[in-house]
Amino acid sequence: MRIHHLNCTTMCPPGRRLMDGRRGFRGPAALACHCLLVEGASGLILVDTGFGLQDVLYPHARQSPLFLDVLCRPRLSEGSTAIRQVERLGFRAEDVRDIVLTHLDFDHAGGLDDFPHARVHLLADEYQAARVRASPLDRQRYRPAQWVHESHWMTYASGGAGERWFGFESVRDLRGLPPEILLVPLVGHTLGHAGVAVRADTGWLLHAGDAYFFHGELDPDRYRCTPGLRFYQGLMQKDRRQRWRNLRRLRELKRLHGDAVTVFCAHDSLEFEQLEGREKRTDVSAFRDFVRPESLQHA
């Protein structure tokens, strides 16, 4: 399966180095919305969607002012949406048959309505929390206007029976998708948060969503996180104990199986740049001469 790394909108909170760890203290930081586009045998699969077209057109109708204008400050543009990036690769919206979500936060689910015919896969606890929106924080982070089409949603239990995968339990195969794509429960940031594992030609990729925010958090020898992102994670977490437990498990996964599994999160811009660069280095000719596969042209 061929895999594309997409940044579906850059978020620019204040604080620069205090947030993203880059040089300088003045000016905004740069946080990615790292999504995956997977070319499957029977269609395309998106992992998360970032912000969508309607977020660009009607930001204040779709987003919480707290996140839109204060904490995250997304640099909204039509060209950065998943649908426009899919089209630039030579595909159509209808070619995206499945969307697998790490969770339903506003910066991960904004593009769902750009793909109304796709099946959406997520953990049942996440779907329930997003529908109920029981707390003030939940009402800010979950924005139902972003996902008005729910006719093809498929939910999965976060515990109980399931497969084991590199020490993680209750891992789910996804209905209608190949066994090379798995949903890995990583509860903590939200009560139904998950990672998405995708088997590539060179090994496994694990999109860890918001299980962590900064690459230094996976350093097996010395935990490092910028003050701004440490504060933000504490603000957004729904289960602190589970979040830290899963972070330790991710660090152990990288330490023991880093040669077989590449772990990355949704918002670290350095991780995105490295993986996007690796993709281009390994298949630069395909980007230059890309044609939509025949199997998708007539699907």
C-alpha cells in the first residue's frame, strides 16, 4: 500500500519555541495536522481529516472561539484541506472509501463532511462522548456541525476481546478494511482516543494521534516536552493516569521495536517533515508522474 503524509492545516498558537521547540521565542509556533492517505486495493483510506472546506469558509460557525482565536489559531486555507490534497494527487472525493479516526476533536474531524460517502471508523467510547458532550470542555472540543453525515459510521469497543499488537491489547481489525490497518486503543487525551497502525512496505506506521504532542516525549532516555504543549495536554486530557500509562507504553514500543514500528503524533511538525521527506525520497518519480489507478477510475 502506498502512503501519503498530508498536513491538513498548520496551527499557529503564540509562544514559538515554548510550543514547538523551534528557534526563537517571538511569533507563532507551527503545529501540523498530520493525516495519512492510504492507497488500498479497493479505494483510498484517510487517517484523520484535519480541517475541512466548511471550516475554511465558515470558521466561526464551526469552531470554538477559544481554540480558533486563542489557543490554536489554525492557518485555514482551502488548499491545505484533505479533499483538495486528494484532488491534487489525481483522485476524487468518492475515491475515499474509508476514514479512520484517532478521535473526534475539531482539528481531526473537520474534513468528514467533504467525504460524505466514506465509511467512518472510530472507537465507540469516542462516539458516545462526542454525542453527549457532557462537560464544558467537551462542548468546546467536539463540534457536531463538522459531522452531519453519520449514515456510514462504524464503532468498535475499546476494551475486552481483540488482538495483541506489539504488546498493546484490544487492537481492532476494521470491518471492510485489510488486516494491514488496525485501531489501537490509546485512551487518555479523550475517553475514546486511539492510534491507527498501518503496515507499509518498510514496516509499520503508528499514527498516535494526540497521545503525545512533541517528539521528545518518546525519548527512551529523557522525557522532554515544551512548556506550552505540556500545559495544553494537561488542559485537554480526560484521563491523566491512562494518558501517562499509554505514553510510557509508546516509549517502550519505540525502544524495543523502533526498527519495526515508526511512531508519530498528529501535531509535531518536525515528525511530519521527516516522514514527508522520507516518502518523497523513496518515490519521487511517482509524485511527478502520478495517474489515478485504473481500478479507482471506474469504481
